[in-house]
Amino acid sequence: MLAEQLARVKEMKAGQDWLDYGVIKPIIIGVVGGDGIGPIISQHAHHILAFLLDDEVKSGKVQFNVIEGLTIENRAKVMKAIPDDVLAELKASHVILKGPTTTPKKGDPWPNIESANVAMRKELDLFANVRPVKVPEQGIDWMFFRENTEGAYALGSNGINVTDDLAIDFTVTTAQGAERIIRLAFDYAKKTGINKLTIVTKANVVKTTDGRFLDVAREVAKDYPEVEWDDWYIDIMTAKLVDPKRRTQFRVMALPNLYGDILTDEAAEFQGGVGTAGSANIGKRYGMFEAIHGSAPRMVKEGRLEYADPSSLIRAASMMLNHLGFTDRGKKLEMALDICGNFEQKLVVTGRPTGAKGSELCDYIMETIQDPNLEKRWQDYQPKTKAA
Ligand code: IPM
Ligand code: MG
């Protein structure tokens, strides 16, 4: 275990440059369906992406590659979080649109293999989990930078049952791992002019690893004198997200893996639930874009597949467009999602036959994207800033 983590440190130290999508041709977008509601919602998101990138596909700049086989049945058969042939295809892509995958837990009919998400984040070194949450009418505008390859997740499947009575898990912070996520968050705060950043840890108790995360933040902050930063403990931070007076003051957050997992679910709830929030998993070589919710096996069991909400994955698709530099299309898709999902809501997906089908929402979004008045329609819903 230690050797593996030290090898990671060595690799991170060696560094690697960010890919320049401007010069890559074709950019290969892998599309992975996953389990449960995954295949159907990823079809919807793929459909919208293909429409928006039609010119690029025709010119050979972009190529889609649908990757089969990342299913719990297959993974259980080969006893791997990601089967080798699937991993090879993932690695042949530049970016990946990924439907949710089943994560087996104790007591499930599946063997206790590692989560495909967690494995993919580690395999492709997707160190930054970037999750925006916005509720303009409440003044909420948050951007979370969740560390994605370390913390309690690094060795999450390597805990030890020392005796029948003693179980031990491990958590990992490396100086390099902390630095790259914290730097990305500071860069973002600076580049956007937000110039405000909050580091979240439990460094008062988890002194060594969280303590290190905070120490690294202190060092990195010196390179960003224009960014005002503070640090909060995860418990009070979780509470303060519910405080309407305080929560609007948070803007950019950087935090270790597990705290980021929990806090972003809470945050997404203000915006309409995890079904509405997208998630970008970014590394220097690869990017993976996914919903922040799971595969919803209950919906499949109860025959509600076609009522599954594709919004979260479509939101992730807009983040992919921005990441690849197709920011005009990314912005359009974001505006259409805001209009259809938050403002106008001509139809609402509830996950049940009482609401609209995912395909109907998808059509509604497609129509909205093509509206020449899209931007004006979106602007009309923005809270008016009070005149001074
Ligand atoms: C998420 C999910 C995953 C995580 C699960 C499915 C392993 O909750 O993307 O937030 O814990 O990271
Ligand atoms: Mg989560």
C-alpha cells in the first residue's frame, strides 16, 4: 500500500502537461452507459451533444465512441471494477461521458468489487471533481473543487479486518495531491475574479492528513495574494450551508474527497436535488463527466426507467463542452437547462408517471437550444441587480 502511494507521489512529482484540445484531431468522446437508468439518460445526453457538435463531427474534429460493457454483470464476471477491454477503450478516449454505475456494498447480491467511479478516477488520474451549484434567486453560486483520488477513497477497498473485533481503514493526503487540487481552485477563484476561497477540513481532529491539506493551502495561498481565503471545519460548514445569511458568502470551496462527496450532495439539494447537478472529473490527460447521482436500481425494478431525469448528466455534458473549449455551445446548453429545469418548467420530470418522461425533457431542451431568443429568454429570469 505504501509503495503504491509513494509511486503515485513520484508520478505526480514528474508532472505532466495539460492536453491542448485545440490541436487534437479527432477529439474522442467515449460514451459509457453504465447500469440502471445509466444507459437511457446517457443516450439523451449523447443525443444533445451530437446535435451541438454536428459540425465538428462532420469535419472530423470530434468523434464519438460508444463503449459497451461497463455493467455490474460484466464487472462481477471478471471481478474487476473496470474490465480490461473497457479500460483500454476508456484510455483511447480523451473525454468520457459516463452514466452512473452500480457500487456494490456489503449485503448486495454482487461481489464486493470497488466502485467503477472511484476506480476510473484513480486509473485516469482525474484528481479534480468540479461541481457547480447555483440558485440565483437565493444568491447561491458555489463551485466545489473536491479532491478526487486521495483521502478516505484512496485505500477505501484496502481496509483491514485485523481481528473479528478490529477493523481499520486508511486515509491518504500527499503534498502533491493536495497542491494540485488547491491550486486549481485558487486559479479558478482568480481567473473568474471571484477572488474568494474556502478550504474545508477537520484538521482539528484528523491532524495529520487534513492538517497537511490545510498546511498546503497556506503555502499555495501565498501565490494568490488577490484571493481572500479562509478555512472552515466540515461540521460547521455543513451547518452553515443551511444558513441563508451565511451561505451566500461562500463561493469557491476546495476540500478532501469524502467531505466533498457529502457536502456536494447537500449543496445540490438546494438546487433541486442530486438529479440536477453535474460533475466534471478532470485530470491533465483525461476528463470524465457524470451525473452526481447513482444508477437508481429501484426505478428500474419498478418499471420507471423512462421517467428517469437526465438533467444531471446533460448538465455534465455542458461542462464537457466548456472543458473542450466549445464554450459557446456549453453556455447555450447551460442556459437551456436553466430555462427548462429551473425557470420555465413547462414540463417537470418527477421520476414517476405523474411527471414527464426523460425523452420529453430532452426534446424540450433541444427546442430551447435552437430558439434564436435563447439568451434573452434566459436573461429575463436573472434576478435584477438593484441600482446603487
Ligand atoms: C459521487 C458518488 C460516488 C462517490 C459513489 C457512487 C462511489 O457518490 O460521485 O459523489 O462516493 O464519489
Ligand atoms: Mg456522492
